Amino acid sequence: MEIPQNNNNAPNTKAQQEDEISNPLENFNLGLFLYVLNKSVVWIIVITLISIVLAWLYVRYSPNVYQSSATVLFMTQKKESQILGVDKIAQEQDQGEINREIKLIQSKLMVERVYKKLPLRVAYFKEGKTKIVSSDLYLSSPFRVEEVPGFTRIENQPIYVTIINQKSFSISYNHGSGNFEKIYNFGDLVVTPLFRAYIKKNVRRFSSDNINSNYYFKFMDKDYVIQDIMSKTKVNALDPKTKSVTIVYSDKNPEKTQNITEELANEFIAYDVEKKRESFSNILKFITEQIDTFSQGFGQFEDSISYLRAVNGYTDNDIKTKMSQDNDKLDDQVKIMESDLVMLHAFRAFIAHNKNHDNIPLVRFKSENLNFDDAIKELNDLQDERNTELLDVTSNHPKIKLWDQKIEERQSELLHSVDNIISLTSDELRKVNSEFAAITARLFKMPQIESDFNRLDKIRESKEKFFLSLIDQKSNYLIANAGVVSDYIILSHANLPNTPISPQVTVIRLVGLLVGLLIGLIIVIIRYLLHKTIISIQEISFKSKGPILGIIPSYNEVLERSQIVVTKDPKSTISEAYRSLRSNLQFIDNTPGPKVISTTSTIPGEGKTFTALNIAAILGMLDKKVIIIDCDMRKPRLNKIFEADNSKGVSTILSNQSRVEDCIHSTNIVNIDFIPSGPVPPNPSELILLPRMKELIDELKLKYDFVIVDTPPIGLVTDALEILRMSDFPIYILRAAFSNRSFILNINKLIDDNKISRLSCVLNDFGRGASSYGYYYGYGSGYGYGYGYGYGYGYGYGYGSSHGYGYYGDDEKNRKRLPFLKRIFSKK
């Protein structure tokens, strides 16, 4: 046989020991966790039920939210404008850029257009029976309100309507100016201090559910409604490759949700068409102005020719023109350049006076080398970007100022370029006219009148061609304007949602269940972490430097005070435990002669007196003479246990007031005597330190085989220290599920600092509370004491589990007095 030794891995330093003991996650104890879980089952169930009820209430009183969506697709089909060759004018700056469209749909500009199309000024609601939740009626209200503009001074506040019967209703509201309530007939003008309106029936006949139900309506502020719609609208790029977007809108009324979603898609397409037609309108306006200006001058020119013909009597147009064939080419050039100059001047005037940032049309000149398409496109792009920014900011915003500066710079560059072209064209025209004049001078050899009229006819013909070309361009743009369609189509229209997206009943109920279980688990974990008491043998074996002398199981009866129990049932498990402890004492010292056994603990209630009494009784069964000395002079116990006189005892012996033999009391247990502590002295520590204490023990060793000293708790006073040094078997008592883990440090301190090398420990009351779980889950099985009889087989019989707290009844009483919340997180 050999004594169980302490773990070699026990921490050496105090810091290491404290760290090991304070670490709640070290060697996770499944048994303790199951014990705490078992004690917390009721709280877990209660909290889970509360969480489920809260989830049910949330689902019950949360308004349903519906969602509708529509998909808009960019189309690249051939349109009339492309057939007529004017497609570039109606083209956006970047067909592949979809972010602009997303921003436009979500903008205040677009939502304001929707607000104007839908009946959103007045919102109708029906109040629930609990008055917690209200239903948004939208178009399904049994009555409708027709506001009289200019009188409304109450917005976003409920105005209650109670339908009294088929003809009349009452209206009421609360406002800062006071309360208002009055009865009206349907169709009459409702005049109140804050608004005027007609309230009319929206159904032919009210149902029984409509009568006396709680309805109310609100005059909604425009900006509030717009901001609300913007906050509930989401526009996502469905597929950038196909340039499609999805408009998603959520609201409490399914029909309202569908209408707003559909109207957003429609207004986006209508806006796209309007912007394209605006470009055509600007071009048509420019061409019309040119036609009006030119036609007036051309008419005057023709009238002048007719007048000259009539005056000169020259009506023969069949004049030889062979001599002019050489200068036909020059003549054509003059016409082209004159036409281009007219267009250039008109084009420059349009650019210079374009203050509204309208799109500049692409102008086609007769000269092939005249082309401003790139510059016009760049300027149009800048103006489009500026107009896009205006959707979100005002014209005074710094961003708009920056865009205006860029536009002015590009416009100035374009004007400068046009001026250069006009100058060059004018110079070239003068050169061609000079050359043309030189060649034409030879024609004056012909009759002067014929030559003059030929020249006038050519000028008229040139002007006529130019005029007809303007008419032709105007016709083309009129046709293109009539055939303008949007680049976008509604691929899928907004659906009428039947199932709400929120609240998600199944998910919320599941979350309620999981939250309840999670909170319960957190309580279990908190209680587990707060559990600081010793519940397993391994905790002592791993952290203590002293050997484990034995394990005392929990007694199955509640005792008012410490008693001798091994004699009541010698074959009981607790009696076997004390026999094992008695056997293990031989491993410490088996030399012949009387022995001194001392018991101590950290605090009262750990069972040092109980252990001392039963060790004495189990030794007495071997026919050994045993005497127990009560050295706890501050709190005497033995005199109460054996119901003896305490007027004489250890205190009177040490103070030389009594003789030893006068203080020895016999008991009803064979071979066991005891000495009570005596009257409580003012200086118990000093008495124990007197040489008389050692003399007392030496004197008793002459008469008894074992002297057992019950000392005060060493964690409170140091009285026991000297007695432990004098003992052959100093025993430190720890109580399962009662002693704090930090108490193990006292054992190491006594061994290291006070050099009590023979100090061993006993785990008392094992199997009570959490220690019973700790035993079953890996902390008791297989642990033997070296003599072929291990306690791994049976210290889980439920000692203390059904009888509360064994022989320590005070703890149960104290626990019942704990505050409610403290009991929830209690470690026991």
C-alpha cells in the first residue's frame, strides 16, 4: 500500500497557483456543468416561454410589410430617328452606364412625379381593437376625403372618423389649439378650425363592420411622403450586361406598394421620352427661326426680280449660258460657302444664347470639312451631367457652379472655333467671289440685261435650294419627334403582393425560442463560472502539494451538529471511508507509539470536528484508547456534542487553573474520552503557544494511543499552527461543494512557508450537490487508496442529493434566505 501523492505538476509559485485556481475554463468540468444545468432547468423553461411569448406578441402586433418589384430593360432596337439619320441627337451620353438611371429613379424628381399621379395626399387608416396596430386602407377606405385647398393647417396628424349610420359620421381630432368633435352628413362641407373638406361615401352602403369602427385619416405633408417613398425604394442593377434594373418598393398596403412601384417605372420611361422630345423641340425651334428669317428675305428678293423683269420688259429666260459653264464650279462653291456661312452664323448665335443648358443639335454643313460633332457631343455630355446633378442639389450648389464653369469653358472654345471657321470661310468666299467676278466680267460682253438676269436667276436658284433644304430638315425632325419612344421598356410589371415579407413568423418564433434557450444557457454558464467550490478529487490532487488522505462521502441524514456516525452503521459507506482513512494514516507514520492527530480547516462548517470525532470512533473500534481535545476555545463544540460541563477544560488547564485528570470526560463510545475547551479565555492564541500545551499533549500520550486535537479554523486564526507542527498526523479538511478552490492554497502555504511537511488533506461530504455530478463524470472512478479498496465504485450513491446538505443544516437555511436574483446565479 502507498499513500496517494500530490500531482507533480502542481504550481510551484503562489502566482501560478492563484492563476490555476482562478481560471474558470481550466479542465472543463462536465459534471459541474450538468449539475448547474439541472438546477437551472426551471429558469431555462421560464425564460424560454417568456421569449416565445414576446416573439408571439411581436408577430401579433407588428404590421405586415409587403414588397413589389418591377424590371426595366434597356432596348437597342432601330427607331424612326435612326432611319432618318438623326439618331445621334436623341442618344444619351453613355448607354452602358446604368448608375445614372438608378440614381434618377431614386431621386426626389422622380418620386415627386409619382406623388402627383397617385392619391397620396390623404392617407386612410383603420385602428385595431387594441389600438396598437393600424391598417393602411389606401384605396379601400369606406369613405373618401376631398380637401378644399388653401385651408389646411393640420398635417401628419390623425383625424378620427366614426361612421354613425348610413348618412352621418362624427369627426374629431386633438391639436395644440384644442380638441374638436362634431357630427356631419356625408357629402356636406366639413368646416373645422384647421381644415375644410368634403367627406363622401366610397361605397354604396356601409357594412356592419364599418359602423362604429375606428377610422382616421391624415393630410400628409408632401415632403414627408416623398422622403418616405425614397427611403422604402431600392433600385438594383439586375444585369449590367443587359442594362436592366429592378425597382423594389416595400409598404404596409399591398395595393399601394404595387401602384407606387408600377408608377415609378412608368414615370421613368415617360421622363426619358420627355427628355428626348425636348432635344428635338430645341432643334425644330432653331430650324423654324431660320426658315422664317430666310423666307422673308427670299420673298423680297423674288419680288425685286419680278419687278425688274416687268420694268425692263425682259421675260425671255432662254439665254445662252455656254459662256458661264466655265464658272459653274466656282458658282457652286460660292453657294455652298454662303449656305455654310448662314448656318455658321445661326449656329453661333444659338450657342451664344443657350443659357438654359439645352442640348445643342448636330448641324450638317454642305462643306464636308466642316464638322463640330465631337465638340457638340462633349458640350452636351457636360450639360447632361450638370442636369443629372441638379436632381439632388440646387443650382447654387458648388458642384453645379463647377459644372457651369466647365460648360462655359467648352462653350467658349466652341465659339472660338466657330469664329475661326467663319473668318476662314469668309476669306475663302471673298477669294472665290473675286475669281467668280473676274470670270463673270466676260459675260458682260453679252447684252447687259441678259447677263444681269442670268446672275439673278442663279442667286434665286441658290436661295431656293437652301430654303428647300431647311424645309426638308424640319420635316425630318417633325417625323422623328412624332416617333420618339423611350430606350427602356418594362420587362416585368409590378406584382400585387399577397404574402408579407415582414414579420417573418417562422423565423421570429424560432428566434424567440433560440433567444430564450441562449439566455438560459448564459445563466447556466454564469452560474458555472461563479461556482468556485471544490467538487472533485482531481482539483485537490492537481493543485495541492499535500497528499489526499481520504474521501468522506456525504451522510444521508441531516444532523443538527457534528456527531459520531460510524458506530451507527459500521458497514455503511461512510464507515468504510473512515476505515480507509485510518489505514492511510499508516502511510504517513507507522512507527510504534502514541500518535497525535490534529484537524483543521479554512473556515467553520467544513467538517473538521465531524472528522475528528469519527476518526476517533473508528480508531476506538481497533481497541485503541483515544482522547479528543477541543482546542477551538473561541467556539466550543465538544461539550455540546457530548452534553458535558464546560466549566473546566483546555483553557483552565493551560492557565494552570485545573488539573488534566479533572477535565477528562468519558463518552458512551468505547475507548473514547474528551477534554472540552473550557470557558472562553480572552487570549486563546497566547494560551496555545504556552509550553503547557506541549506538556498537555505529552502527558496525554502516556495514557492514550491517539490524541486527536480539534483546532480552530486556520483560515481565520493562527491558533492551530503550533498544534499542527506538534502533530504526527496534521489533517486539513476540505468540504466538497462548500470549500472554495482557493482554500487549496492554504495547504501549500502550510507545507512551503510553515514547513508542515506531513500535512495531508481530507475531502469531506463528497457526493453532495455538484460533487456528485463531478464524481460521475470523471472525478471519482478508479481512484483508490492503495489497499485494494477504491472509492471509485460507489461515491455516487446520491449522498446529499436527496437529503439536501447532509449534516450541515445551517447552509440550507442560509440558502433559502438568499435574495431572488442572487439565488438564480448562485453556485449551488
